[in-house]
Amino acid sequence: MARARGACKARSQPTQSVTECNTPAAPLDSSERQRQIEALFRGYARGVGSYALARVGDPQVAETIVSNVFLIVVRRIEQCRSSPAAWLWSIVRSELARYFRQHRPMAPLPATCLDPAPRPPEIAEGLEMQSRMRQALERLTEEQQRIVYLKFFLDVPNTQIAGELGLSASNVGVIVHRTLARLRELMETRSSNP
Amino acid sequence: MTQPPTNNSTDSASDDRSDADWARWAQTFRDARPVLPEAAMQRIEDGMRREMAQRPATRMNRKLSILVIIAIVLIGAAAAEWFISHHQAPPAPLVIRNTPATPRVRDEYPLDVPFGPQLIAPDQPILQLAENADLIGEAESRSDHARPSPPRPAVPSPASQPSALASPLLRAAARVAGEPPDGWHALGLLEMRRAAGVAAPLPQAVPPGVVEFHLDACWRMLPLPADRADALKAPLQSLRKEDGQASSQFWPSDFQLYSAMKTGKSQPPPDLAFAGAVGTFPSRAGEQARFDMLVELGTPKAQAALAVMTSRSYRPLLALRELDRWQGAAACRDRLRDGYLAAAHDLVERVFALRLLGRDRDADALLAKARQIRYLNDPRDLAVLLARLGPANAWTQLLQPLMRDEAGFIQNPPNLDQISPAIPARAIVQADAKSTQEGVGVYTGHVTINAGPWKLACDKLTAFRGSEQGTLLSAAGHIHITGILGLMGGTADEATFDTATGELKLAGHVRLETWEHAVELKSCSISRTGEVRNQMR
């Protein structure tokens, strides 16, 4: 990918190209701005959508949240001053917090009432797994949620996570492993105690 | 990928699980991640692209944006002002609009009758030779005069009682002067009181004109009686307080010298310099201040000039003659005499100065010329001349030149026989704009009518022919009238001036300011002689 006026540094990913913003204080012209937004969308949109869906459990709500996230990206791309993944995290976290703040007073419906139609066993198992994942993610700390988001939804390598957190790569590996262990513990505990 | 820590004793779950187990679980977690449908992702992308299309192509600097907005607002305001100003101006091809580059509209309407109050001829001559015979040194030659002056009352002195007419005039003058009065108004009031013979304490004047006021106050104290020999000290101190250079000027030095003589000193004060220009006698400023005060009180200029010139007092010259004879002033005597001649303005002053200088021939010649001008010596001749000239000609051809330079007037008197009152009186109308429709002229914008001594100001004036002859001038809006004898001014809602009769009719809320009080009327008329008639309250 072409380097955008010294502001973004390209790195290769298995499926998408992701840019990293370093000096975005200067205003961008339209072409650079559009290219940077599209790179962000191609690199992180599916991961953001997956994380949002994992958190809220409703595809329509998740679509709305992701749509809001990338509308904010379009409007505020000049504010992307460091890692686009970290910047996206701040937006995703804010939008999720807004959603949960608005829907917290509502009591959750029983799972049996969500979709009474009979489903194939694979689909039912997947839904069960997603439900456990959602509840487990809710119980993680802010830092652990950020690690899970970067590591398992955006597929950011440990070296980049270390750069964003200001830690060494080995230390990030330890934190990632502890987060994974905590997540596994929560999900297996939930599954063992239905 | 993830490597399980080998030195973490707190993580009990990771101790008994292999790396392969962790890798499998991680993959299971990855596989369990929910994924938004492709259609949803497409909708999100479409929405994002629409937002990108709506965003401006370039993001403008915020400061530059503010400047652009301010510039747009200013340009818009200027355009709006230009639009309003150019669309409010009436096309009006008949309108002559005044602009600073063009003169005001000026029209004249002839008056069919003699207009304005007739001058009241004084009962005293303008040249007061008989009263000042001692000063001009011709007491012995009075019998040689072909035509002696008629009996006349004495010049008012401070000891005399004020006349009944003077009292309201003085009260009005005091009201006009204000409290505290400025030097010029205080000087005018001082001279009016002197002429009326009313003694009053000197007011505390404030600038401007304070120096002239104190000089005249000192001048009018002369000559000092024996029991008040040091009376000049206080006003001289006030004069020095107002003017730090006063001690070195001519007239203050003269007063100091006179004070030293009266207090019995044999030598003049050592700091007398007689520096600076002599100017005129201190009474000259007093005359002008009194004239201005009378005009301000509504007196026509010609009448005010007659009042000023027929009530002059030259008593202070007696003090100067006494000082001239003092041996202590021998060193500066020539300087003083030259100064008196340079300052001489009136006939008596000039002859007095010439006598002191020993130029009796010049003095006699000047006196002879003065006596040849009969209307300056005989009030009866003056009354005839004033009646023939009329107020306007009397002011411009006779009284104004006399007030400016009496001695010069006598040296080269104008031939008033060639001047007749045939100069028709006119009402002069001036305004910013005039329009004419069907023979009716409409004046607008700072309209003024000058008819003789009268001056009427208004917002709008309509001029149309009367039923018989003459022109009716109908005024409206902020009417203010001045110049009517006996009135300090007046206001009204409506006014009509008839050039055929010279009568001014006032209507609406009429308010006339007399010397003593204000009169509120519904309507009234003022005759061409200044008499207020037909008053309706």
C-alpha cells in the first residue's frame, strides 16, 4: 500500500492491509483521507463487527453500532494519531458503553423467548457458545476486554499490542495467556453450570 | 501464537494443560466468534461511503473558516447598507437636495412693508464730548461750538438707582450668564450693571474670558477714592492667578503703578515691565461682551449697539491722567502715553492720548471733524437718520463701523446721504432641499427664515401665494424663533409668516421666553414691530 504523506505505515496482514497513523496533526487532502478510511474499514471492519456482535448478541444492534463507529471514523479521521486499532477501540468502547447505558434498565428476556423456532443442532450449539462468550466478555476487566478485542477479533500480533500498551512482547504474551485462561474459565464454568 | 507461561505459579489452570490444548481452545474461541452477515457489512460500507461523499473535499483550517465567515458577513452587511441607502433615496426629479459639496437652497421673498422693530433713538449723543470735556481738554472752547448739545441725563454711575426697565433685563442677563458664569458672560453682566447703575459683587467667573473680566473689573474701579487706595490689590491678585504673565503685561503693570501711586509710594514697583502688546483699553472687551449679552437676550444688533455706545464711561481716563502727572512714573511715562494712543479706539480715548503726548493740533483736528458729523453729536439728528436708514442700514452703514473703529469712522465718515431705505426688506429662506409642485415650494431640512432681526428655524416650510398679494410661509416641525425684541426666544408647533403684512402667527403649543418668565399660549401673533397680540391661553 502506498505510504500516505508519511502519516501511515503499511503492514501486511493475512487478508487485509492495515495502516498505522503516526503524524495526523496536519489536515489530510481528500484522496489520502479516503484511502486511509478505506484501509481502516478493510482491515478492521469485520473484526469490529464480530466483537460488537459478540458483546451485544443482536446482529441488528451490532450493525448499528459498527455503522456508528465507522461514521465517526469518517468524521474524525484526522484524530487518528497513533495505532488505528487502538483508536478504533476507543470508539468501539464508547459506542458499546453508550448502548449498554441506554439498555441497562431493561431486564433481559429469557433465552427461550428470543427465538422459539426449532433450530438445527449446530446452530443451536453456536448460539449457545456465543451466549457464553458474551457473558464471559462482560465479566472481563477493561484491560482484558481490550486484549481480547485486539488479539482475537482484530488479529493484531503481540508485537503491535505491546507497542500500544507500552509493554514488551513477552509480557504481552503472558497477559494474553492469562486473559485467555480467564475467558476459558468463565466460559467453561458457565457451561458446567447451566 | 499464544505461549503458556512456564513460570507463573498463580495460574493454576495453565499448569496442567499442554500448549496444544491451549491452541485448540484458542482456535475454538476464534471459531465461535460471531460474524456479522455480509449484507450487514455491505450496508455499513455503503453508509460509510455516503458519509465520505458528504464530507467536504478538503478540510479547511478552522481559523481560515472563521475569517471567511466574517468576510462574508461584512460583505453582506455592506451590500445591505448600499441596497437600503440606494433604494430609500426618492427619485424626485423636482427635488434639489443639498449635499456637502453643494450650497444650501436659498430663496428670497420680498417684504411688502417695512419690517422689524423700528430703532428706538437714544436721547443722548453717541459722542459724549460734553461730559468728557475735561478729558479731551476743550472746556475753554465749548462756547465756540456752533451747535451745543441738548440737555441730557448724566451718565449712569454706580451710585444711581437702576431704572424700572433695567431690572428685568438684568435678571434675565444673570440667568443667561448662569452660575458660575464664564468670564465673557460675567464681563457682559458687569458692563450691563455698570450701565444701569446697579452695584453688585463681582461674580466668580470661570474660563474662558476670565482675564478680560478681571482687567475690566480693575478698569472700572478707576479712579480710586482716597479711602480705597488699595482696592486694586485683590483684583490684581486674581488676575495674576489666572494669568501668570499678567504682572509683566501693559495694563496690569499700569494698574500696579497706579496702585503704588495711590498708596503713597514715591517709586514704582521694581518688577513693572509693560511688556507685550497693548491691545485696546480694557473697556473695549467689556463693550463687546455687553453687546453680545444684549443680542443674546433678543435685542436687535442695531439697538444693542446704540445702547452700548451711548452709555460709555471714560472716568478711568481721569486716573490715567493723574498717573501721568505723578513724578514716580516719569521713567515709564513715554511708554505709557504711546500705549494709550495705540490702544485708543474711541474718539475720547484718542483725543485724550493725543493731549497727553502734546499733539494738540492733531487732537483739535480730530475733534473738529467729529463735530462736523452732526448725527454723532445731536440725538435729534441721529433719530432722523435712523428713521431714514432703517434698522438694517443703520447697523451695517453706521453703527457697526462705529463700534469697530470710532476714530477711523470720524476720520473718513461715509456719505449716508446717498443711502436710502429703498433697499427692499426680504425674507431669506434657506434649506437643505426644495421641491416645487404646482407653484407651491416645499423646503425641507434645517430650514431657516431670516426676516430683518427675526430668525425662524423649522423642519419644513411651505411657500405659497396668498389670496391677495405677498407670500405665505407656513412652517412646521421644531419651530424656534429668535430676534424678537423683548423675547429671548420662542417655540411653537406651527407658524405662518405673511410677507404682505409682516405678521407672524404662532399656533399649537406656543411658548415664549421673556426676560423674566415663560409664557404658554395656544396661539398668538407677532406684529412686524415685535408686538405680541391676540394671545390665546
